[in-house]
Amino acid sequence: MSIPALRSKTIRRGVSAFVALVIVVAAVASTKVLSADEANAAAQAGSFEPAAFAAEHFTADIVPGIEDNATDLATLLTDLAGGAEEADFGHSVGSASSYSYPVTFTGVAGEPNGSVVPVTVDGVPAGTAIQVQIGPALNGTAIRDATGTVEFNGFSNQLEFQQVATEFNNLVKTDVLAAVTPATLNGQTITVTGAFTRVNPALVSVVPIAFEVQQ
């Protein structure tokens, strides 16, 4: 290789190296180093907020959806025991999931037992126990599922879907059950509108969206 050609090649290598150095320096200058707290906040920004979702939809969609579609509990249980199609009265979040139903009933409350109060309801099939969940622990996803308006494919994963159910139950505790005094319920006639998931046909455990003690 001639000396001029070698000199030209050396110059080109030098220019390329300089350009690469400039790019690296610019990248470093534009990089922001985050603290652990800043990184966590950035990760949370824009993430799904189940409490906000529940607050937005509980009063606007869930409560009126249950109220408008609630079936008389005794009638529903009698029809289901007689072989009625579950999908005609309730909703399921998947082919392997139990159906959840919006219901309403009036009955006589018994002695509260932990987080539930048993209720005697006329007309329900023999051998069927009725109870209303009164907290502080509320179990299940009936409030989320009974209207059919909250579907799994609207969420990124199962965790978000479950968190929404929990937040709906939390709103039941604050918006519905805060005014209920369990110690005064025994022997009282109550009217309840709510939802239950039919896991065991012999046990109906209702989560209320309306709870009235008749005077």
C-alpha cells in the first residue's frame, strides 16, 4: 500500500473514532440517573389503579346494574333447583367459573356469626342456608361479576382482575355496611339487594349493595 493511501486510511479511522466518541459522550450526557425512589415512582406512573377503577364504576355501573336486574331470591333458587338455565339469570366470567346473580329479598336476621348474619327467607328451597356478608371481611367476586359488565379481557392480567373485585368489596364496606350495627340485627326484618356466587347450591352468601333494617 502506498504512503498516501495508508495516510488516507489512517485519517478515515481517526474520523470514525472521533464520531463514535461524540455519540458516546452525547448519550452519557442525556442519560438521567434515577434514585431507587425515583425509579419506583416512574415504574408506578401510568400503572393500573384498581381502587380508582372501582370508584369510577361502583356507583355508576355496578350498583344500578345489580338493582335493575335483581331477581327475587326465593324465586331464583326455586327456578334453579327446577333446572332453569343459569345464564338466564346471572353471569360467569369463564366456562369453568360459577355463575353470579343479582338478587333481592326480605327476611328475618339471626344472630351474627363473625362476618356473616344468617337470614330466614320464606319460599327458598328446603335445606338452603341464606346469609349476608356484613364484614369486616367480605369474600368472593360476586359484586364484580353479577352484572356482566366487568370482563377479564378488559385487564392486563388476573391480578388486576382480582384487585378490582377486592376494591368493589371495600366500597361495599364503606358505602353500604358502615351504617349497619351487627349487634342489633338479631330478630330484625331486613331487606337486602346484592349478589352471590353459586358455588354451593346449599349455601347462598350475599354481598349487599343495599341493606335496610325495617322499623
